Amino acid sequence: MIASSNFPHFSPPADPHSYAQGPDLPHLRLDLAVDFARRTLAGSATWQLASPLLAATTLVLDTRDLRIERAEALGGHNGDFTAGAITALPCALGAPDAVLGQALRLELPAGTQAVRIAYSTSPGAAALQWLAPAQTAGEHPFLFTQSQAILARTWLPCPDSPGRRFTYEATVEVLGPERGQLLALMSAENPQATAPDGRYHFRQPQPVPAYLLALAVGRLDFASISERAGVYAEPATLPQAAHEFTELERMIAASEQLYGPYRWSRYDLLTLPNSFPFGGMENPCLTFVTPTIITGDRSLTSLVAHELAHSWSGNLVTNATWNDFWLNEGFTVYFERRIMEQLYGRAYAEMLQVLGEADLRHTIEELGADSPATHLRLHLAGRDPDDGLNDIAYEKGCLLLLTIERLVGRPRLDAFITEYFARFAFQSMDTDRFATYLTQTLLSPAEASQLNLSAWLDGPGLPPGAPVARSARFAAVDAALARLVAGTPPADLQPITKEWSSQEWEHFLRGLPPTLTATDLARLDATFRFTASGNAELLAAWFPLTLRAGYAPAEAALENFLLHVGRRKFLVPLYRALLATPGGRARAQKIYRLARPNYHSVATSTLDEMVGGEMVSGEIVSGE
């Protein structure tokens, strides 16, 4: 490797998904009141400049559906603006865009050291999920945010680009009669008990991009796992969550052994209600996770390893724009599987890799093998960046790193990744810069030629010679599947399946022939009790089979799943499978009408169109 100090300074490229322009804003002071009755956040965002302006300058921030009440330019010294000059600023909002929102343009006078913007959110702010007590595991309301990819602008005016970083401090006050019972948490240093007055103070000393801003408020308790790790959850959920995530400290230690020290002080998990649209969200210091990974046997905790790996890949070194999303996720998937291999052995990691590659092949088939959407480097200008959040970034990115590992050997690649995280810590990275760094510091000319990096980055599908994972444990599953197809009764397979992991069962369900009848599924269900499973991954693989075969005993369980689980990964294929059945559109619309209030906007933005209409006053207006 060449000396990392020889690598040139980087200025992030223009972000097609952000209006933000103007001076650097290295620090945010946020003061917010949480009003469950009105479903709004209200207060102020104070953006501190790196130094007082020497001349008048224009500042542009991202907003979407915010009510801007006033803006002020502040003078002061060392962050104390109480005695400095305060200048009222006209607020000019640009034309609204359905994806990007509105640009907030402020003309700052010379001498400005900070800008304070008083504002409030709308009740339908896309980042905010307000839950009534009936939608939680307890008897209290709940709020959580989801800022990725460009939804931070729906709950504060900000430079909403992954290439812009800032530290922050916040004061959050919970309003209403339950204020002393609800705990507020952020992607920062957090309390572990409720405050009687409902006021909470937060500090994030490490610079983060806006998509990693996070807030949650609810009736929450805390359980410690180690000196630097623990679990927050609603009281009814906490015992199961603490048991499920008891190996959290081992995961952190394994991560550090692989790629260097953990840089974010604490690593805590917050188990959210079922409406959370993702498996997890890597908010610094406080990963949000779905309760659908709580199975009692810790079989789905690779998701936690994934979110933990983001503490290096994504949070520490961040994609400069959403066109470079693979740099966050491809590295993280590779890192996740290395963590799981270190903890549970290579055979376990191989199962995860095989399942991931199967997902990738399915996604490539759906998008089209020649589609530009299968490139690692995306071109998302003019589109919602959520369009790029699929298996291409995750699994094709991981396969690229596995290809490099095969080419140069694991020790050399590990040294490269460790140096990469250290060299570019708290910076952003784009695809071109990474390609240059890779070829200058790791690959010889012959190796670079053999890799053919451009085919990975800017070519469709998978390049020739891409690795194909194999799993000895899945080979045994395939043998059991072959026996079943040949006529072996399901009950005769029980001795073989007794010790199967969740991943082996998932592979089994994915491998079942699509021609199975309702009678065939009844025999399987009587033996293995799939319909009654508490494992969301298995249910999500089982229900499409039952829908295709018309297996009526699973109908109630499917409806219950769709009504109570908000994870988009499950919802989209299940509604798609339901829509493909005779009379499925009417049934899907009936379920969706009831379920939609429990889904986050990240999910409904996809499902509204898919199910066949838009929700108006709680009703679906058919699009057909």
C-alpha cells in the first residue's frame, strides 16, 4: 500500500437530492417540543457556522412540509449567541417538489455566526411515525423517526445530504399528561431512565450526516448488556429483547478485531413497535431494530451484525451521494458476514451468503439483466433515492468485495479495509474516489486488469466469473427437498430437520416446488407448523406458497401478519403475491385499508400504488 497521507483531499460532489448550498454548518443546536395530541414537533434549529461571515452570503437548506415561522441571523462568541446581534431574515421557500420538498433560501448578513429557524412539522411528516397506544406493545403513544434517505428535511430544515456532516446537541421536551412516563432517545448520548419533567438533553460529539439524525419517544425501559451496550424496549418486550441480543458485546468485540476500534462510545439497540419499515436503521449510538427479529433462539441476529457493521461502513465512511449507496451497503454486508463467521463459523456465514445471492439473482431478474438499475453506481437524479435501496447495492457490492478477496487474499483485503476506515473516518466517499484508492493502494496493474472494476461499477448484472457461494448445510437441505418431492412423507423428515437453523428452514421453503397443492401444504403444515411460526422470515417465505395454492388455513395468519407487521421487506412481496390470486385485489385493498395506519410512509409510498389506489380519508380509491 502507498502511504495514505499521499491521497488527495476530497470535496463531495454536487448532490442531486439536496438543495443545500452556502457556508459550512459544522454544528446544530436543536430545541424541540413533542406534541402527541397534535402530532407535531415544534421549536427551533440553530445552525452554527464555522466562523463569522466576512461578507453577505446566501444559505440554502432543505425542507419538506415544514411550517417556517421565522429565521434569524445571530452574532456572538464561542457559541454564546445570547448577547450578540439578532437580525430577522426573510424566509423564501422555493417551488415544491414531490421528492425534494422546498429549498429554504436565507440571505445572511456579514458577521453572521449562526442561523436560528423557528418551525413546526406537519402531522403527516414523512419521517415521523406517530403511534396510538393500540399500535404499540403497551398503553402509551409512541413516536419514531426514519430519516434515511432524504426524510430528515421533513422534521427539521437542514443540509439533507450524506456528504454534509455536523455535530449536534438537542433539548427535547415531551408535552402532555404522560410527559413523566415517556422516555426520549436520539442518535446521541442517551439517558437510561425517564425524566419527571419530560425534558431531555442530548449530545453527539461526532459529525454525522442528516440521514443519521434520529428521535424516538415512548414508554421505554433499559437493560444493560455490557459496559458499553444495552437494549431499550417497551416494558412488555424488553425481557425477550434482552435475551435475544445478549451476545451484543461479543459482536462489538469481533468487529473491532476485524477492522479497528468502535468510534461511537456506546452501542445500544432500540426495539421499536412492529410498524418500523426496515429490519434496522444504523443510527449512531442507537440502532433502531424491528421486533420481527426476536424469535427466542437468536437465529436472526445477523441483522444486528449488519447494523453494527454500519458503525464503520456508512456511519464512519459515508456514501457521498445516494448514487454511491453501494459503498455503504456492499461493505456492510461483507463485514456483517465476517462478523457472523467469526462468531458462529464459516458454515453459518456461507448460508447467509447463499441466501443473499439468491435474493440478488431474483432482483436482477425483476429489474432485467441489462438494466442500468443493476449497476453499482446509480444515476438517481430526478428520482426518489429509495428507488436504489435494493439488493444490487447490498449483495452485488458484497460480491465485488468477495471477488477482490479471492484475487488478493483475505489478509491483504483486511489490511486494506482497516486502513480505509481509519484513513477516511468521518468523511464521505464516492465511487470514483474509491476506485482510485483501491487501484492505487491495493491492486497491482495485473490484478486491476483481472478484476475489471468498471464492469462491476458501471456494467449490468453480474460480470463473468463472479463468485458463487456454496453451503454444505444447504446441500443437506436440498437432499431433504429431493426426498420430499420424490414422495417421502414430511413426518419422515423430522429427524433430519430437528436441529435446523432459521436459515436452513428458509432455504427449504424457498426450494419447495411452486406446484404444491393445498393438500401438500396441509401435510407440511401438520408436521412443521409453519402457519403458527413466530419467525417472521419463515412466515414471509411460507405465505406466498399458501396464496399460490389457495391454502385456506393460512388466510387468517396472513391477514394478521399484514395488519401488524410494517417491515417493507415483507409487505411488498406479500401484497404482490396476494394481488396475483383470483379476487386478490379486493382482498388486498380490504386488508390494506385497515393496516395502512400502522405502516410508515416509507412503506405506504410503495404500497399505495401497488395495491391499486390512493388512500383518501381512510378509503382506497381504486386506480383500476
